[in-house]
Amino acid sequence: MGYWNTHENPKDNKGFKSVADIVNDIADRALGGWDDFTDDITTYPREIVRLYLSEDCPEPLNEEVYQQVLRESSERIQRAIHRRICNQLY
């Protein structure tokens, strides 16, 4: 577990070596939208994952390599986002 299942086209996985790499990339991108003054640490991770799974998802997160991980590991991504926020705040 944790290793990225490569596709027939090696460029499809964008060079990520594992699911953990993709989770961390998504969490880092989500942290860029975090606002200490207006966002709630308890709801932001869930809201951002919902956004990333919606039709309004920004590029490149709307690409299949990200969408697959978002669908299969949404709770893991939410925890990673929460940890990033806590590390930034404390």
C-alpha cells in the first residue's frame, strides 16, 4: 500500500512515486488557499476536498491522477491538510 499503481503511459502519473506523494501535493496546494482569518480549521479540509472533487476543480487537480487519489483517499487528504494548517499555525 502507498505505492502508485502505474498506468500504461508512464506520463499519466506525472512522476509521482506513491499515493503519499500525491496526497502531500494536494495538501500543499490546499494550504495555499487557507486564510487564518476567515477559514475554519475544522471545516476547511472537508470543504476543499469537496471543491477538488467538483466540476469547479482547478487545474491540474482536475486531471485523473489527482482525481483518482481524491476519490479513494479523501479522508487521508483531509488529515494531511489539517496537519499542514496546524504546522503553519503553531
